[in-house]
Amino acid sequence: MKLEAIAGNIAHAIKDRSSDAPYTLVVEFTDKESKGKSATGCVLVQMPDQKHYTMTSNDFRYMDAGQAILDEELGAFFECDDDLDQRQVLIDRVTELIEQDADNDAQPTT
């Protein structure tokens, strides 16, 4: 899936969240060197409640994130066609989409 489509899906999921149960979205990227296999890295979007979220760029695959994260409800798992070096680009694009949407009042947690 393309980065722009994934960013739009994530921004939409953050906006339309209606549950306060912890919820996670995962984006894994391809690895050019291995010709399309999952790279060792991911972006995790964690939503502890319906109005807050965090987006982190990680140097591990989702399956290696730790039991606490794996136990959270998995809202979506995206495979991004772009290389691992696009993790921050994705985070920046989602942030931009959220800021541009006057109806999206979700806030990043600090």
C-alpha cells in the first residue's frame, strides 16, 4: 500500500475513534535489500483513548514490540510499499492531515 493512502487511513482512524479501549495501528515497511520482505522497523500508532494518540518510529518489527503492545487491540496492520527510511515521512504526513482537519480534535499524548 502506498504511504499517502496509509497516512489518510491513520488520520481518519484517529478522528473517528469512538472507544476508550487501548487500540493500535501498525505500519511495517518493505526492505529494498530483501526485495520486498518486511524491514526491521515499524511505526506504531497507539491510542490509549478516543482523544489521544502517539506515533512512534521503531527499530523493531511489530511482532517484537513486547507483550503489552501485542495485547492491545490491533485496529489495522498496514504494509507500506516504501522503504524503512520513510517512517518519519509517514508520521509527519499523518500529523499534517490531522492538523488540517478542523473536525479532528485528537491530541498527541506527551
